[in-house]
Amino acid sequence: MDERAALSVVGDAVSAAGDDCAVIDGLVATTDMLHETTDFPDGTTRYTAGWRAVGASLSDVAAMGAEATAALAIYASPSFEAAEIEAFIDGCLDVCAAVDCEYVGGDLDGHDEFTVSTTAIGRTDAPVYRSGATPGDAICVTGTLGRSGAAIRRFEASEAERANELFRFEPRIAAGRALAPHASSMMDSSDGLARSLHQLAEASDCGMSVSYADVPIDPAVEAVATDPADIRELAVHFGEDFELVCTVPEDSLAAAVEASPVALTPIGTVTDDGVRMDGEALSDRGYTHRSATTDR
């Protein structure tokens, strides 16, 4: 059973599962687990690990259009080194500070590999779910895509300093808050653009049609890609970029673009059925936690 099949078991057993966060009386909550062998390539600093792990959970809060209030992390490792723990906590503190959230601690545990489990909590009276897209809505993404794929290539080339820079990202809390009054559906792009479109389509019982030429690709991608097909792979399928993918009614699009504190790029339109890019069926393929690469 792969991860997606396992998630379907959870969804069958827990009726509230299936969105980026659980929603409880105005609070949103999410939890994530990251492992050294699947999520932190060789050369990842403990500072980057702290930033990225907490940032991943904060990204889920952003996807609900919520204000981030607090985050926690469990740090597990075969051994404890003071300098590594301090660097990890600095990363947690700094990513929280970047989005005006409080890092409130966590736990330490022994484990046979470096592992991090994080929890983030936010607040909103009007959460944005994955299930509200309607045919005719514009499909939009924040920022640029492919940054994490470019980081992995840099790690593989032993260019750790640049790789760590690319691997750290600012969770789109401010963008999520700004887009919440306008978006009909929203999620983060941790699984990749293609899979995110499939997930939104499934949750909203609709289709998606996008143009590859409109996809905003991070400049770091071209520097590491081998050819145009590789650029497309990193931007569309690799995932782990933690941008927001949302749908916006056409009459609200201009206001949403103006309100977003980061670039918001329209890339297509919600349709009745099917998920297509440039008129061709788009493969439902993206990031998997079985390894730190896509399931190619």
C-alpha cells in the first residue's frame, strides 16, 4: 500500500480528514513528519531542517487562509549534539518570526534516524477548503515553482550552501490571508502542481485546464535542468515548493491579484471534468515520501 492508498484508509475512518488542516471551532491544526532518508538530503543543515519542517506545517495553515498562531516540533535523533539542536531551534524560530507566529517548543526523543514531527495551529472564522471550485473560476498559483527540485539537484552536486538557501521558503501565510476573501478553493503545492490540480478537482467534483506557458517557473530551475522536458518535470511534478494553488471567481480575480503580497499568476480555468495541460491529460504524478524525489 502506497501513501495515497493509506491516506484513503484514514479518510474512510475520519470524516474530517482530507484538507490541509483540521478545523475546530475557529482553530486550524495540522501535523507533519519528516525523515532524514526521505526529506533531508545529504548536506541539509539542522537550521534548514528546522526552518523547512516547521514551514511545511505553517504552509498548511496558509492554505486554509488562516492566521498562524503557534508551532511545535519534535526533534528525534540517534544522538544529541548541542550545536545541532541549537541550529535546529534557530531555524524553527526564524521561520515562525517570518510569518509572525510563535514557536512554543516541542519534545526530544531518540530515534534510529534524524526525524522531525511538527504541529502548527492557526485561527480563522472563514477557512478556505479544497472543495469550493466552480467551472469558470480562474486557477492561480503564488510565487514560482520548481525551487525545491532545483535545491535537490544542488544537493546532489554537493553545492550545499546554495541548496540550503533554495530549500528554505517563506510559508505563504500573508498570501493565504489576503486570498481568503476571494478564493473559492485553495491548497498548498507540497505534492506538486499536477497532483494539486487533481486533488482540487476531486474535492470540488470538477475539472482543471491549465497552460504550461503560464506556469511561473523559478529561475533556479533552468540553471540545473538538463533540457526543456526536465524543466517541466521540476516545475509541474516534483513538488515540495509550498506555494498556494487556488481557484478564484473571474469577477474577483483582479482584486485577488492586487491583494496578494506575492505574485499571483493565473494559469488556467476550472472546467466541468478532466485535468488537462495544453489540452492534453495531465498525469496525476508528484511528490512521494518514499524517497526525496518524485515517483517517476
